[in-house]
Amino acid sequence: MTSDKLLDGKVALITGAGRGIGRDYALAFANAGAKVLVNDLGGTTGGEGADRVPAMEVAKEIEDGGGKAVVNFDSVVDFSAAQGMVDQCKEELGGLDVVVNNAGILRDVIFHKMTEEDWDSVIAVHLKGSFNVSRAAATVFREQQSGAFIHMTSTSGLIGNFGQANYAAAKLGIAGLSKSIALDMSRFNVRSNCISPFAWSRMIGTIPIGDEAERERVEKLKTMTTAKIAPVAVALCSDRSKVTGQIFGVRNNEIFLMGQSRPVRSVHRGEGWTPEMVLEHAIPAMEANFFQLDRSADVFSWDPI
Ligand code: NAD
């Protein structure tokens, strides 16, 4: 079947590939014919500690299935370590064609209690980490005039959520990073897209269960398996895709094309605006189109299909 070998001969660098969505990315990319660098620091959801076992198990599973995989335990936070991941792909797997920036941590806390460390650590792993690996790969992609990036964003940033100012800022920043890479590198035939997943992983497995309604909600969330995200990533990274600069939501059997910010309404006064006129004219004229303080769950208000 041709669809099984969409990535034949390709090399994929996947960060945070020891667990969750990243693990399923690694297995699916290998299944589609790619050789895979399985990067994972092996920390806790909050980013502490290091455990090499998850990445080694994923690589072993790929090799046991007849694929080719190598492991890397470095942190995406370290710029030179990111260069090392790219070098390792070239040296041990013969090149680099795909980067999936998937590594992530959470430090959820209500904004007025968020510490500098909560902010810095989440921005470092998600936003800086995505930059680090992308920048290292960009040199290779530019030279070979081809390459594909997948970056993981989130509806926590694209829409909103409580207690995730650090994560939301990082994830919306990643959407900007992806679009910028798509613009800057299209001249080199390089594509860059975002995936905004919904999947049951340890990252959302920390949701506290208070009552029966919450238990039912969590049971529904568990139906959104991490393996359902990978087909979209594999498709976007294959040579059959020309797609770039897009953001796709993926939830169980649903795929969404997410919006990107555009003006929705404008008002104009030939003589210019005073603050009073803004209050009396501009705001009433635009208010019908104001956005509610929606959270992701308000917008995705129906159960996963
Ligand atoms: P997960 O915690 O199961 O997996 C994340 C992996 O990243 C872990 O194996 C962890 O060890 C690794 N990691 C953390 N910091 C690292 C670092 N500095 N360097 C290298 N590896 C590191 O989480 P997941 O739910 O599979 O999330 C994967 C990605 O998808 C994340 O970017 C997350 O923000 C995003 N995401 C997930 C959901 C969801 O519903 N699960 C929703 C929106 C976005």
C-alpha cells in the first residue's frame, strides 16, 4: 500500500517522542517509512527529572517492527543540544527531512500566583525549544531546498483557558513562529504547519475529578487517543502535501482548519478620533463583533466524535 510508505527514505526528528502524542508520532512516522530520531528528556509533566527509558522503549518498538530509530535524551531548551540533534540525524540516519516540535511541559497556575520560574520554564520548553530545533534544522533544509516542520500549538493559546497564561503565550507564539518560518522558507521549498491536538495523555491526565459530571467528562476525554493525531502529521510531512502556513485542530476522528487573525470590522472618521469618540462611536459600532471570554471547551462544546 502506497499510504504505508508515504515517508520512505525520509529522516524525522521528533522531540518529546518518549510519551503521549510524540510517541505515537514516532511510531507512525516509522510506519510510514521514515527513520526516526526519538528525542525525549524523560521529565515529569512539570519538567523535573530525567528518565531515559520512555525514549529507549519507543526506539526499540520501532526497531522491533523492522524500522530504524536512534535515541537522544537532550533538552530542547539547550540551543547547542538542538544543533546536536540535527547533527545526530545527519551522522546516524543519513540526513534530515522532517522536524516535529512536540516536547512540552505544563506549569498551570492562576495568573496572579504565577512565578517567574513558572513563566520561564514553559516558555523555554515550548517556544524557545521550538525555535532551537527549527533554527538548527533550517540550515540543512535551506541547503537541500526541502523540508517540513510540524509545531504543536494548543487551543489554550488559540482560544483560551484558565490558569495557563505561560502555556497560552508559548503556544500562540508557536503559531507565529510557524507562520514566519513558512513565509521565510517557502523560497527553499520548506513547509511549516501547526497541529493543535486534543488527546488523552498524562499532560491532561492530571485533571482533578471532583464529582460524577467531571468523571463522565474525563471518561469522554479518554476516548481521544494520542494515536489519532499522527496521520495528519504524516500527511503534512509527505512530498504529496504542498500545504504550508496552516493550523489544524485534531480531535479523535475530527480534523479542523483553525482560523488565523484577520480584521473583522472597521470604523473610520475622516477627522480622526478623540478618546471620547472611540468610546461613543468606535466601540458601539464594533461591539456586536466582540469575542466572548471563551475557553477552548466553550468553543468545542460537543463531544469528541
Ligand atoms: P506528554 O507529557 O505525554 O509528552 C510530552 C513529552 O515531552 C514527554 O515525554 C516529556 O518527557 C517531553 N519533554 C518535556 N520537556 C522536554 C525537553 N525540554 N526536551 C525534550 N523532551 C521534553 O504530553 P502530550 O500531551 O503528548 O503533549 C505533546 C505536545 O502536544 C505538547 O507540545 C503539548 O503542549 C501539545 N498539546 C497536547 C494536548 C493534549 O490534549 N494532550 C493539547 C494541546 C497541545
